[in-house]
Amino acid sequence: MAANPCFSVAIGNTQERYACRSDQTLLGGMEQLGRKGIPVGCRGGGCGICKVRIEAGRTRCERMSRSHISADEEAEGYVLACRAYPESDLQLQAVARMARCIERHLAVTRSPT
Amino acid sequence: MALTGVLRPGHVQLRVLDLEAALKHYRDVLGLIETARDAQGRIYFKAWDEHDHHSVVLREADTAGMDFMGFRVDSPATLDKLAADLKASGLATDMQWIAAGEHLRTGKRFRFTVPTGHAIELFAEKEKVGNGMPYENPEISPDDLKGMAPSRFDHCLLYGDDLDGTVKVFTEVLGFNLAESVVAGPERMAIAAFLTCSTKPHDIAFIRHPEKNKFHHASFLLDNWGEVLKAADIITKKRVSLDIGPTRHGITRGETIYFFDPSGNRNEVFSGGYVFYPDKPPLTWTDDELGRAIFYHDRKLNENFLSVVT
């Protein structure tokens, strides 16, 4: 059986890059970066904390709460990373709480010693 | 009868994004028993040791969260009296009667919104369908239980802004007691309230939060710590989204694990906790000891546990 294809995902906020299989959510792949500051909430599209905007590339998405992703936002490329799967290499930008978490913890990691 | 007025949590209606995925979770993983589906497509469940027709209702929607939580009262007369008391109190809004049968096999319900924005219901009648065992010379559990198989729906924890107003509705109008609270800062502002109408440490709880009408979790009762650990095994085996645990709460002393349904609504299964009698002095926790109050073992606050809601 052929393995699921694996795509490269770039996080614009931090210039990080990670590998994500087509059967793995963008959040699931990001969690495997294994660093602090990946804001993992419900993993079910309900709580809204893993909101990102897809800036380049294609995804397929499962249903997400309209409290957090409006129809207009969805059309503009906003998704919850826990509900979106890659269908090509991607560039994403974390927004709102996801951006605050991911940028704050990166700053801590990179601070001079 | 010593326990009168509001008897217990009777039901919670939750919104789910994908009904089929939710069905698999609540029936096969959590282990509730499906009892009905209605013309709107809602699915009804009960836990095995509940005698009423249902305690959990799932409704497919484009948002997750809680539609309402309902409490069973001891009689139709009490239902009418409490409805009148709520109207007279001026503390609740959006008050309305929901016709008998709107929830299958359930009498009329009185629905109202508390100051934290949550819709709460009272009802006096729901058909008894039993727990799968006879009322004379029963066994101790029915056959063919699935998943974690909690014995009952126990309580909800809800987030909202006007905590003081909501506590007032429950204590001054509905006859609940404050079992435990959390206070913050030198002014000792209440930030959490654990309210009981029974001999449990809580039947409903609220946490102060800037947004109205948020849902933190619905909780289900297991027998013992071993069953909580077994639930943890099931969470991994079934690849359920884990929140936190297994651990113990300082508040209520419950042994617990938290996880999410496929739409992101948090569930808890727990065991233990103390017995609350109405003359028991309330317990107060201060925010500088909040880590231990919430997670007694690792004594650390967890941002996701505190801030992820639907």
C-alpha cells in the first residue's frame, strides 16, 4: 500500500517548516515539532484557538465551528489547523491566539544565553 | 422526603458539528446508551444507571457548545412554583415554557437564561425507562456495556461573565448551596462557584469569564479510580483528543480525566468526591493556591484547561 503523501508546511510567523502527511491535520503535524507554544485546544474544530490563514497551497477541511471561522473568513483562506489537511506544500500564517503563543515561545527559545 | 425542590441534573443538549462522529464518540467511546432519535434529527442518550429516558441530547449545528442544561424537580407543583419564583425574582431573562413532547417523552419544561448567558431548564416529568435490570431482586449492572460506561450524567461546568448574578439565581431562587468557591485578589472577588442541589459536591459550576454562555465540560460518573485509569486507556486506544489527566482535583476531591468529543466539546469522567449535606460549611480557595485546587497532584495551572471552551 502506498504511503500517504507528505507535504512541507512553512509557518510564516516563525520561519519554521514541518512535514505533514495528507492524512494528518496541520495542527497534528505542527505538534510534532515538539516545542512549547503550539496551542493545542480541543482538536475538534470547536474551540477556535488554532486559527491560521493559508497563504499558499491547497488544503481540505472538515467542518469547523462558525463561531470561529465565518463563511467569509473561510473564503479568504482562514482555517482551524486541527480540521485542515494538506493537499500540497503550504505556507500558513498563525493568527490571533495561535500567533501570540507560537511567536512568544519562539522568542523565549531564541533569546540570547 | 428530605431531598426536595430541584433534585438533580436531568439533561444537557449539546451542539455537534458532525452527528455521525459524535454518535460514535458518545455511544461507543464514552459508552452512553442511545434511546431515541427525533424528527429534528437529534439523538438521545442515557447513562446505564439512569432511569429517565435521556440525559444527553446531541443536535447537529454549525457551532459547538451547549444549547441548555435541564434539572429535574420533584413535582409539577414545584415546577410551577419555581417558574413563578424565577419570574418574580427579576434575575433571569428569556423565560418561556417549552411544550411537553418537544424533548421526546418529557413533560413541559421551563426555560430561562441566567446572568452568565446560559439557558437552564426545569422539568418535572420524564418517562422512566429503567436501567436494564428488574426493580425486584436486580443484578448490580446490566450486560453489554460499552466504552467507559459511566453510570450517570453528573454535572456541567460553564463559563460566563456575571458569576454573582448566576450564583444568586441558583442559591436564592432554586435552593442550591454553594459547596466551594474560588476567590481572587485582595478584594477576594469570586471567580468560580461550585453549586449543589443534592449530596454531591457540585451539580453545576460556573467560572467567571469575559464572554457569556460558554461551555467548559459535561461530566459523567464512574465508580472508582481504576475506572478513571481504564478510561485513560480507552482515550488512547480510540485516539480521542485528550485534555488533561488522569489526576485529582483539590476542589470537590474528584479523581478525573478530561477529553474532547469530535466537535471540541469537553467531557469529563470522574469518580469520588465527598458527601455534601446542606449544613456543611462552604470551602473557599484563594487564587494563589489555584494550581493545587484544580490539579492536586502536579499543582500547576494548565492554560488549555482554563481557557479552551466551546
